[in-house]
Amino acid sequence: MSTPNIAVSPVPVQPLTRLWVILLRRVATSWQGAFGLTVLAFTIVLALGANLIAPHSPIDINMDAILAAPSSAYWFGTDELGRDIFSRVVFGARISLQIVLAAVGLALLAGVTIGLLSGWLGGRWDTAIMRAMDALLAFPFLVLALAIIAILGPDLTNAMLAIAITKTPGFARLVRSEVLTIKHVDFVKASVALGATDLRIIVRHIWPNVAGSVIVFGSLAGSQALVTESALSFLGLGVQPPTPSWGSMIATGMDYSSSWWCSFFPGLAIFFVVLAFNLLGDACRDALDARLGEH
Amino acid sequence: MVRMLLSRLSQIATVVLLVCATIFVLTNMLPGDPTVTILGEQASAEQRAIAREQHGLDLPAPVRFVRWLKNAATGDLGRSLRSNEPVARMLADRIPVTLELTALSILVAIVIGLPAGIIAARARGSFLDVLVSIAAMTSVAIPYFWMGILLIMLFALKLSWLPPSGYIPFLTDPIGNLTRMILPALTIGTAFAALIMRQTRASLLQVMSQDYIRSARAKGLSESAVLIRHGLRNALIPVLTVIGLQIGALLGGAVVTETVFSLPGLGRMMVEGIFQRDFPVIQGAILFIVLCVIVVNLLTDLLYAWLDPRISL
């Protein structure tokens, strides 16, 4: 519901590439960042190389291996239709990452644009936009996502859109609050006095100072997006069968609870990726704090 | 305080109106003909026209919105398209289940999170602190529905200590009710406990470094008296805020948890409403959940301002 307190004080504009290199180095050398990056890199490799890594087809039914326990032939066992759970988890990574990246990317784009404009323009525009964002923020994420899915219908693209809409107000609120601080700082006032256009000021002076907080928030939004996507699929309102999705695999596994592996391994995959996003967010925030400390 | 309350109420009124408009727009954009839900697919065009008129579906959207708002303000949320039951009565049947689940989850979270946060703060930097922090990180990353299934597998199927699912009203059988609510409450409560633990630890560490704590120690008070009377009393104010602000997440978690444990609560009603395209039911459930979030946030703000007079709303 609430936007995490990750606002940072404005810093003078630095060569961006240098700042990002410092930031990345700090993130990668902290244990949280190293863990987060490693797990996410591993998941990306799984997602991209699913065709090469998965030993079986994720959708081929094998009636001779129904609910087979984990073994050397089926590392994570098989489900109620004899499908290899390891292969489905690997292909599920592709679906989950696709949804999370697209949803967070869309939310970031929309939220940052709304936040920058609202904060910079101020006045009635700001009031109107922020009241609308407040109204959306009053909805619990999952409840809003469910309402949107109810309209659009359950499928992969709609799940992406629904999650993106639920995450947009958070980005907008965060960016707007940062802009309100930065727009009164001397170097921005100087740019205004020198006759710089609004677009130039926003792109050259405001955005670089907001980007850090947006990255931290984006990382946390990634974990929330994954949980929301899994919950939607779990409820039967996200990715539809036979496409493998971690959430729907857990839901199916619930009906075969004596075969624990059906829901255990997809859940473990969600757990590790959510943990990775959370730790990466923590590491980014710590790295930003340290960067600010230097100034 | 009264001026603060009035100012906050006026802000909230705008948000409530916008929320109502959002809910109305969302649910009225549902694809498909609502008369199919009411009459089935075999009904004739005439029957559909009559049903549309009876349910006011033939009126323009703004007229329907104003009518819906007026009715909602008097507690009339329309009738279910599927069962023709008043939505307000359906809500009244379901709300106690969700509220009980939410209250028990908060209780579980406080019972686990508060002592864990105090222990972690008192033993800062020790192995115990690291252990508690790892447990908190882990429980935050576990999705509710997976946690619920793991608990069912362990406590209901493997150990046979508790029933796996179902609901019995508290007044009918208090023991039966609680044995069925323990696992759902643990499912939501453990993740929430991690947030309370983190906040308690951070607040307590901050408070215990203040000058007045040093003065209390200098007066010769025992460490436990300093901790309880001076430390915790102040450290708990932000913890209360965290509890209040997370009510939305708790209610969102209840939607999934009720499905896992077959609890007849608001969340399950909403999911069933979505599958059945029963928009008055969806509207009613969402409206109640969102109003709950808004009211609890307001109460949290007021409580915060009352506990700490330096805060202005």
C-alpha cells in the first residue's frame, strides 16, 4: 500500500556512467546484491535456455509416469498428467520473468512519466493526478489486479497489464515526491533562469536525481509483481493451462497434496526469485545511501 | 485534533468518491452480457430486455452510477445476478470470516514479530540477531498460497494435528472454529510478523540510543524497566503504523488464503463473483475491502497523532 521510504536527497549531476559503475560495484560486492544478482542471472539463463536445459517437453503428457516421485529420470517428479515438473519449472521461469519484466517496465514508464509531469507542473494538474493515484493506491494490489483481470479476461497479456496498472501509482507517487524536492534546488532554479526548456530540465537535471530511487523501488516492485502474477495464476486468473506457470502449478499440486513435489518445487522457485528481488532492492538502497554519503 | 480530523475526512471523501467511480467503471466494463448470467444462454431477446429493465441495465452509465452511489450509501448494494440474494446480506455472511482471519493473523504476527524484534534489537550483531533477520527475510519471500499448502501438508496431512480446511462459525463451535483458523492465520501472520519484527528492531535500536534512555539508566533503573517503560513505549508507535498500513496487504492475502483453506470469506466471494461475472457481488466485495483499508489508514493516522502530539495530519 504505502510507498517505501526510499527517497534520496538530490545530488549535483555527475557523469552518469561513473555513478552507475560505482553503484553496480557496491551492489555486486554486498552479500545481498551478490545473492540477488546471482539468482536472477541464473533464472534469466534458465528462461533463455529453457529449450536446451529442460530434459522433457513441458506440455507433453505421459500417462506411464503419472505423479512419479523425484528420481534420476524426473528430477522434480511428474504431475497428474505425467509432465516433467523440472521442465515445467524451467519453462515457467520464462513466463514469470516475461510477465514481471513487462509489467514492471510498463509501470515504470507510465509511473515515472506521470510522476515527473505531476511534480513538475504542480497546481491543479498535480492535485487531480495525485487524487487519482491515491484512489488506485487505496486498493490492495491483488484486489485491483483481480478487478482488472475480471474485465480483461484471464490470460498472460492481461495479467501483465493488470500488474502494470497496480504498480503505476507507486512509481508515480515516489517520483512526484522526489521532483517536488529537487525542483527547488539551486541547480534546477539556475537552469530555469538560463531559459532551459521544461523537457531539458526534466531529462537532464531531474531524472538523473530520481533514477536511483526508481531502481530501488523497481526491484521491490519486481518481487511484488512476481507474487501477484503467481497469485493470479494460482486463482486461475493468470496464465492459462497448458502453459506452465509457477502459480498454476502450485494450484494443481494442491489437489494432489500426497504428491508433495507437485507444489513444492514451483513454490521454491517463486521463493528464491522473490528473495532475490528483495535482497537486490536492499543492496541498491544501501549502495545509494553510501553514494550519497560520499557527497 | 478536531481540525485535523475534519481536514483528513475531507481528503478522504474525495478519495472514496474516486474509489467508488473506479469500482463502478471497472465492474461495468466487464465483457459479456450480464443477462446471460441472470437468465442463461437460452433466454429470448424479450426476456433479456425485461431483465435489463428490472436490473436497471438499460439506463445510461452515469445514471446507474448515481443510483448505485445513493443505494450504496443506504446499505443497498444490489442483488447477485446469479442467486438474486441481496449483496449486503451476502457481505454480512462473509465479513465475519474475513475479519476473524485478519484479526487472528494480526495476533499471530504480533505474538511472533514483537518478541523477535525485541530479541534482535537487544542482541544486535549477535548470531541470534542474524538468525531472526534471516527468518524475517525468508518469511517475507514466501507467497501466502505456498505457505498455506506447506502448512496443510505438514500439520494436517503428515502430523494430523489440525483439519486441512473448512470453516465452522465461532459461536457454533469455538474449538472447531479455532482449530480450522490456526493454519490460515499462521499463513498470513508469519509473513506479517517479519514486517513487525523488522520495524520493532529498527525503532527500538533508534529509541534506545536517545538521551532520555541514558538518563533513565543514570537514575539507576533496571535494564528491563528502561526497556519496557521508556524504550518499548516509544518504539511501538511506528510499529502500530506498520500494522495499520499493512491492512490492505492483509486483506489481499486473505483473498488467496481463503481459497487455499476453503474459507467462505469476502475474498472467495469476490473470486467466485469474477468467475461467474456477477458484477454486483464483485462491486460489493471490492467496495467493502477498499473502505476498510481507507478507514483503518485514517484510524492509524489519528492514533499516531494522538500517541505522538508532534505529528500533524
